[in-house]
Amino acid sequence: MENIKILREKTGAGMVDCKVALEEAGGDIEKAVEILRKKGISKAAKRTDREAKQGLIKLAVSTDNKEGYIVEVNAETDFVARNERFQAFVNNILEIIKTKKPANREELFTLTMTDGMTVKDSIDSLSGVIGEKLEIKRCDVLKTNGTVAGYSHLDGNIGVLVALDQADKLALATEVAMQIAAANPRYIKPEEVDTAELDKEKEIYREQLIKEGKPEAMLDKILLGKVSKYYEEVCLIKQEYIKDDKKKVEDLLAGVKVEKFVRYSLN
């Protein structure tokens, strides 16, 4: 019974599973841990066709505001996403990202956690214990010589990191992060909009105008206005500022440049 208790504390697996694993391992606790891990990974593999749409987005910013870290970990149900063990796991993953700064999710999977397991093995094992498909969907590290700020919204359903090109602009960067969370821009400025995407929008607008019976001579002029409105939707600096619709975000920035932003949303 003592060994079962130790094994449960180590793995979080149920009493029956622990008893069976210990019997299979001949009483060797470490071997039993390995057996449970393998069973957990096996269970997780059977869940790969399920959808993990719930979850948690966690972020952090370094004390000097030069780096930001963000991760999204998904589960199948909101019940599991709010579970303390799941949340602790996500916090541990965020700490690894802060410390090791992986370039991408694949590199993150290979890193070792405090218990000696890789991140990939650890999430597969936890999936087996919890009984749901769990998935690390994405992660990012944002670096700058200017200022990084983060903003988390709706209890971790939306997370934003943004980097400005000037130092000591934390208040401004935080305002911009809130703007990104609320208005969901896809680009920073019009010059970044994909040419093929813009051409497609123009084609749609032109067809609409022709059907409305607008004169051919006026189409190009009207199109300019339509494209301008499109930029206001998808480009951060052209958007209306959420706290004052008489201002654009570029007015708020007043010459400070947005270098990059990352926006995660569960929905």
C-alpha cells in the first residue's frame, strides 16, 4: 500500500492502475512509473483524432520588458482546462519557455522538465492520467531592444504580446496589446498586406459596385475608399483606437513603431 501511495503521488494515476503496474514491475517503483507512462502514451495516441478546442493561454514578460513568452495548451473540455493540475502543467511549460527560449514547438517538445521527462512525454503522460487529449498548440518568444508588453483576456482565452521599437514605453505597449486583443488585426501596416489577398478583395468590391450599377468612371475612386476601409479592419495602425474612436492607433503611437505582435485565441 505504501508503494501504491508513492506511485500515485509520482504519477497521479488511479489506485487500481498503480497496483497493476507495481505487480507488473515486480514492486519496482521506477519501472512501474515507466509502465504507467507507456500506458498513458498509448491512451493519448488513441485520442489523437479527437479535437482539443478548450485550454489555456499563458504569457509572461521579463522584468526588463525586453522579452515576452507565450504558450497555448489545449484540452478537450473546459472542465479539464480549469483543473489545477492542468493549469500547473501549463505554468511549468511557460517556465521552460522563459528559461530555454525554444525557437518553435518542435524544439519545446524535446526539452526536459524538472522530473526528467521531455515535454512531449510529459504531456502524453498527463493525457493518459487525465483521460483527455492534451496538446501544446503553439508557443512564441518575442525579443526587442525596445519594449515588450503582454495582455491576457477572458481568463486565458486570449493572450497578446507586442514589441515596440522604443525602450521605457510599457504603458503605451500595454494599450496596444489591449487593442490587439480586442480588435484582432492581422497586420501591423498596409504595406504588409498580401498582394494576392488585396487583389482578391478589390475584385470582390469591383463586382459588388458593378452589380450596384455604379458608373465605370467612378469605380477606381470608390475602390480606393473601400480599400482604405479594409486596411482599417486588418491593419493595426489604421484601426480605430478602442478607447477613443476619434483616434487611430497610429495617432496613439505618435511615431513609436510596432515591431511585431503575437495574438493567441482559443476561439
